[in-house]
Amino acid sequence: MKGPMKIHALVLGLLLLTAMPLFAHHGGTSLYDISKQLTLNATVTDFVWTNPHVEIEMDAKDDSGKVTHWILEASSPPVMVSHGWSRKSLQTGDVIKVTIYPAKSGANVGRLIKLIKADGEELGRVAAQ
């Protein structure tokens, strides 16, 4: 390769290397089963307002009384704000009802679809994928 061709190949290679993590990260359909929805009643244990995704940690109780800890992924803070959320939307101890896409792996993680607070307030829906 001649000088300018080497530079173009190097620049293209660097662009591809920096872009690959973006494609790998945004594979929501590979992590979550979007053919299934699960609704859980829970208590918030932590609300993490951070990039790249807001996270909600919660303890959900099933019909038999067994408590299971869950971690939910939501959208990025700017997307959440555009749907009416803020860093103060949830507090530890809040009782919530969530609808999620569960993890394909069966782990207690999910992608948030909808959240309703105990007083009936529905926080704005966020992009589900």
C-alpha cells in the first residue's frame, strides 16, 4: 500500500474498532426476551441515575411470599427525562408495579417497559428496546 492508502486503511480500521462496542452494547433483543412480558409488584431498593442506562433495583414478592431481588435496565437519563422522569422519580422504599421484558438467561434482570407507583401515578413509558 502507498502512503495515502495506508492512512485511509488505518483511519477506517480505527473507526471500526471504536464503533464495534456501540453495536455490541445496543443488543437489547439479544439479552431480553421481547416475546414475553412479566409484571411484578416490588419495593425499590436502589435507583441509579447514570449513563449509559438508568437502573432500578427492587425486591419483588411472589404469591407465596418469597422475595426475589431484581435489577431492571431502563433508558439513558436524557431519554428518561424526555418521558417525564427525573433523578428523584423513585426513592428507596417506594412500592411499584413494573412490566418488564425478562432476561433470556432466566436471571433476575429485565428491561423496563412500564412503571406504576403505589398512588397510581404511571411514570412515562420509556423506549423498551
